[in-house]
Amino acid sequence: MSYEIKLDIFEGPLDLLLYLIKKNEIDIYDIPVALITKQYLKHIEILQSLNLDLAGEYLVLAATLIHIKSRMLLPVPDDEEAEDEGDPRAELVRQLLEYQAFKEAALSLDKMSILGRDVFGRDYSVKEEMGEEGEIPIREVGIFELVEAFRNAVSGIDQEELMEIDVEKISLSETINQIMDELNKKKMVAFTDLLGGMDSKMRIIYTFLAILELMKMRVIRAYQAVSYGPIRICLAVGE
């Protein structure tokens, strides 16, 4: 596959780590490094298989996690010098807390300075389209939630039933147009529906890449009513 999307346009390695910590409901001050390292490396593998261009920082953090994991597996000697070294996770926790605070501050400023950017037309309601009412929060999702949904979607497909087709016959621009046509008809479409009915692995991958490209261009947005629940895609009206 010749097409490539730079992942750092969306989110960075600390975003992935925070996503995994939240997903596993882990105390950020007591990270189970072995578990998180395994899941982090698995996500890196998935992202690379999708031909996403990983910034060097992703691999640096992977090496850092492996190093911390190895240090925590070593026996702790009973001497004062060992006590002075402290928890090998401490620096990583500091970086995560600092980055999390920065993201929250940036999000608050973004909401204040671009009032109305997320407002949809009078005849359109995300909650109504998702069948949600009242005070149920409808939150926008990022690339890692989409990757998780993508993995779940393709895991249920019989790989033997997928056709092998020439990648040159697949056009990203054509795939983008197909997604736009679908959204113009229905306003909001389930993420799994966009991937459904595909007859080849390459078509599934190109559809996913087309969704990422449209999100990068702020043409579409993705939402969830419940954490790790179904994802819906809609046009970013009012951007």
C-alpha cells in the first residue's frame, strides 16, 4: 500500500498511553507496566499494519516502557542506594500528569476561543440521531477508539472469505467519495456499517484510512454515547 497517514497529526504516544490507562481503569500512580507495555506494543503493531506513519516518539516510548518493565522485574537489593533510586515509573507518571493537565487546559481554551465551532445546524442534533435524550453526554472519539473498533470489526470476519484483489484497483479518493455519499444520505452512519459488506481486506483498510483522512480534514466527526460503545460517524456541519 503506497498511501500513508501521519499518526502524529491526530495524537501522540502519551495519548495512547492515557487511553490504555483509562480503558483499563488503572490508577495512574500505580501503572501495571507489564500489562500496559503488552497492550501498547499490540496497538503499535496494529497501527503499523494499517500503514500509519508512526512518529519516532512512539517507538521511544515503547523502548521506555520495556526498560521500566525490565527494571521492575529485577530483584530489589536491601540497601540505601536502591531506596534512593525510587520507583522506575515515577518519571513516566510525571510526564503523563503534566501532559494530561496540558491537554485539559488546551481543551478549555479551545472551547472558549472557538465558540460555536461544534454547533450543528438547527435541523440537526447528534443526540437525536444517536437516539439519546436528556443529559446523556455524547462525546467525540479519537483515533485510538477508532482503531479499537476497527480491530473488533475485522476480528469477526472470516479471513478465508475475503478476496485477494489488486491494490491498484482501489482508490482512496473514490472510497472517500463513497463515504461522503453515504453520509449525505443518512447524516449519521455506524462505524461498523461503513466497514460492513466488504469483500476484501484491502477495501476494509482503505475504508478505515478514508475515515481517518476525512477526520484529519475536519469533514467528518466520530461520536460515542457510552465509553467503548458503538461509534457513529457524521458530517462536521458548522465547522
